[in-house]
Amino acid sequence: MYGRSGLLRMAALGAIAALVAGAFGGPAAAENPTLKIGFVGVTSGPAAAWGTSNVRSMQTRAAWLNEKGGVTIGDKTYKIEIVTFDDQKDPKRAIAGMEKMAQEGIHYVVGPNVDDGAAAVRPVAEKAGIIYFPYAFPKTLYTKPASNAILGMVASYQSGPAIYKYLRDHKGVKTIAFVAGNESDPLSQRDSGVAAAKALGMKVLADKDTYETDTRDFTPVLTPIVKLKPDLLVLSGVAPANAPLLIRSARELGYKGLISTETAQDAQVLKEGAGDLADGFISVGGASTPEIRSATMDEFIARYTKMFGEYNDESNTKVYALEYILDTLKANPAAIDNVEEFKKTIDTFSAPNPFVKGNSTLHYVGMTSFGQKRQVAVPMVVNEYRGGKFVTLFVGSVD
């Protein structure tokens, strides 16, 4: 039994506890609400590097923002949670992934990484009210009546002409040959590349040669092309795992010309698969270079490397999607659960670009290519592989 004094002490302690709980909020009150951002894309197989760089970029940036206390949108501060789904580069799985996002009430999704997957998820995204940021190039995804997809990078039909023109003007390239995987993405990129090369006055020596994407011996495919001795061999839409095998085969067959692609690549994969034979290989890089990147970008790279033990240059581009989503939501908090509000904000949206020095801004582009702003504005960096790493060849832009 407690005496009178004991009961008084307990009552006093209870009152103090209640005051403390009121001052700091209980465990539930201290928790920020969670804002889930999805990823649906490829993180396994030959093209895994494309989606892995997406996921790791999102996870690195989310952890950093959460560490700083979260993201304030309107009158609420949110903890960011990244929800991922590996579609294994299979359109049917991409649909299942987008359906999962819809079931979880997620309105903003990064990916898919390939044309088939991005096209397949469109009906689900439009029905469920999801804005998604594909790394896929079909113009039908970004032109009216489509309005829910926003291209997360520079497209091949934007970078291809820039690369060919640079090589024509600076390297004397006059003849060009294309080889592509027998899938819709690389075939589409090949066709747009052929058109761009012809428009620049280049002579196209080969534009029909293809290979199955699970090929490991590319000698039969490349032998007739190498015999043509093109100044430039374009590996249209090549997956990161296949690029070093194609490069090695071409060089071992005696090809001495330039080799390029409009897809982003992984320097470590090139180093391991082709070594010095990959020197001179030209590809689209991440949207940053040592010359233009900010202290924030440097810290992002350091955090990413610490978190995953390595860094992929393509993440210089992949870091942008989450930033665009969050900053657009900040500009119009009503878009948190209403993508129509997000769409209303796109045309006038502008925010400081934290990843580039100077007065660069985050804003949406795409009027020239799509007739509406359905593309993020990122620097168009073109890289050359040298000595195990990428070096900047040139930097351009897209309107």
C-alpha cells in the first residue's frame, strides 16, 4: 500500500511525465509523415546498371534529406521512403510493378528504363493518377494526348545528332555503320541515328545488322561491318553488359575507327570486360562533369560511394528525378496526392539546381521534341572512356 506522501509523489511524477509528453509529443507525434516515391525498372540482367544507378541515386539522396530532418512541402515535413520494384526488363513485370505502386497509393514513380516497359505501364499510370519518369525514348510517351510521363534524361535522338556532328567536325568522321540488339529500344535508336547521320551528310555503310541480346560471341555479327571500315561504329542502344563484348570483338577483328553509343555506360563494367580496348569509346554520360558540378554534387558522389562501395557516372543524371519530383511538390503542395496539380505546375516551374555551379535551374523542357514540357532539363554530357574512367568530351543542352 502507498502512503499519502507516496501517492502525492506518484501524482507529481505523472504530471511531469504528461508535461514532457506534451512538450515533445509522444513517439507517434514525433514521427514525420512518410512520402513514398516509387521506382519500377531493371536492376537485374545485362541492363541492370541502368536501374541500379536509379535506385542507388534515389536511396542516397533520400537518406541524406532524411538525415537533415526531411523535406518540407507546404505545412508538413515528410520523411522520404523509396519503394522499389525490379521489372527485370520485362514489360509484364513493369505493369505489375506500376500496379503495386498504385495499390500503395504512390503517385510519383521513377522508371521504367526501357521503351517497352515505359509504354506498357502508361495505361496503369494514367488510370491510377501516377506521374512517372521513364528513361525511354518513344516520343508517343511525351506528346499529346499522353501527359503522365516525363523523360528523365537526354534522348538518343537528341544526343545522337550532337555526337555525330561533333565527330564530323572535330574527328573528320564521314562514314558510319550501325549495329543494334534485336529489341525495340536499340532498333528505334538505330533508326533515329541513321536519320540523323544522313541529315548531317554522312554516308551510312550499314544499318540492318542486329544481334540477340543474350549473344556472347559477336564475331559473326561484326565481321562484315569491320570489313566495311567505317569511320564510326555506333552500338545503338547497347546494354552496359554487352558494350565491352562488342568493343572487344570489334577491336580483335582489327577495327581501328571510333566506337560510340547514345546510351549511358558503366566505366567499371567497361574496364572489367574490355580493358584498354575500350579506350576512346564514346557514350552519353551523367549530367555533370568535374568542371561544372557543385559542392552538393561532390557530397552526393561521396555519400553514394560510401553507401554502396562504388559509384556509377550515370548517377550524375539519375540523381535528378527525385529532386524534380520533390521541388515541384514544394512549388505546389496540392500535388502531393493530385497529379493534375503537378501537371499545372510544370510549365512555370523553376528552382535552383543544387548539383551544378552558378545560376543553373531545374526546369522542364521538351517543347522542340514533344510539343509540351515533358522532359527534365539536365546538361547533355558526352564522355570518352580513357584509362579506366570517363573523361568529358563535350557538354550540350536540350530545349
